[in-house]
Amino acid sequence: MFEQIFGDGDLQKHEGHVWKRNAQVEFDRWARTYDQSVLNRLLFRRCYLKFIELILKHCEIDPVRDLAVLDIGCGTGTFVAMLAQTDLPIRAVGLDMAKKMCETGSAKIEQVGCGDRVDFVTADSEHLPMIDSAFDVVTCSNSFHHYPHRQTVLEQMFRVLKPGGRLIIIDGFRDNVIGWFLFDVCVPFFEKSVHHSSAGEIRELLTSVGFEELSQEKFGFWVPVLATVGRKKSVPAVN
């Protein structure tokens, strides 16, 4: 039916708008109770701890220079708040399309007294309002499956990373029976406009955009999750 109204490109754009609108409405509605949800206790917090572990493992920490971190799909800012309360030299930005999530995150940061280390931006991940090569690390936790145009988002992530910077994506692992049932059956039933990429799909996407030194780690049994780390290629030295 839609093919009769839209061309192929316009149809894809229309579907993308639907995905984004659904996600924005869902997360604006969820902002007030997000931190008390079962998912926050069972899934999100351990993903945030994994982020910190991977940052320590893959990133060079310079004690005299802040590590600039962009968290895309930041929700209520729990991860950036956790980062800001560590001894790591961090300057973080939380970005989310849902305005109420960012407002909740800002209030949380002020409450823990870290307002000078964290900012929040309400924006679309396909159109990051940041300059090129601004961040040492870009993180994305359990929101990548909401993005209708994943390659466009990855291109934006690549753009705002400094040469040699790291991208860390954590999302549901759907490549075993438990993960398939959770992320290909249950989550789409409740959230509709979502797609969890396989480990192979994510590797292909990151490689096509220009990331290198890819590594992947599956963790969790009953709620399996996949962490993918990629490095932005450094600019070749000029002789």
C-alpha cells in the first residue's frame, strides 16, 4: 500500500520517522519511572559497569587531560552520573531524543553534585550537534536497536570521535535461543519498531563505516548482552 504513495527512499524515510516517533513517545512516558524499572536493575546497571570496565581496558587515561565521553541514548543519565562520580578524569555528554529523559538526567547530576562534569543534549542520533573529532569515547547502551538507520548513526559516531577514539555499543545478544526469544520475539511484541542486530551484522556495519580493531564480548545468561568495541582509524602520519 505505502509503495503506491512513496518511492522506495521515501518509504524508508517514512518508516524511520515512525520508529523515531514511537521511541520518543515511549521514553518520554517512561522517564519518571525508568530508574525503578526491573530492566534497570537486571540489565542496564550491569551494562554501565561493563562500559567502565571497557573504557579502562581500551582507552589511555591521561591524568592531566579530561577524557571526553559522549553517551548516545543516555536515558536518565545513570551511566554518565556513575562516570562523573569516579576518580577518572571525565567530561561527559549525555544525548537522548526524549526531552524528559534529559531533564531527569540533569536533575540527577545536580543532585549528586557533578553538574560541572556532565552536560545533556536533546537531539537525534542521526544528526549529532557536535563538531568533528570532539570525543575520545562514544558509548551506546541498549538503544541501538531503536535506530532505523543504523549506518547513518554509526557514521555520525565515527565523525565525532577523535582519530584513535573508541566506540562501545552494548545491546541485546540475539544469536542464541534465549537471546532470539527475548530480542526477536518478546521485545518487538512490546516495543514494535525495533531490530536487534546479530553480532555479525554489527561487525559488518562498523567495518563498513571505517572502524578497526573490533572486539566483541557476550555476557549474561538469562538476559544475554553483546558488547562491541571499535577504534576509529588514526590519521596517517605525514612524512
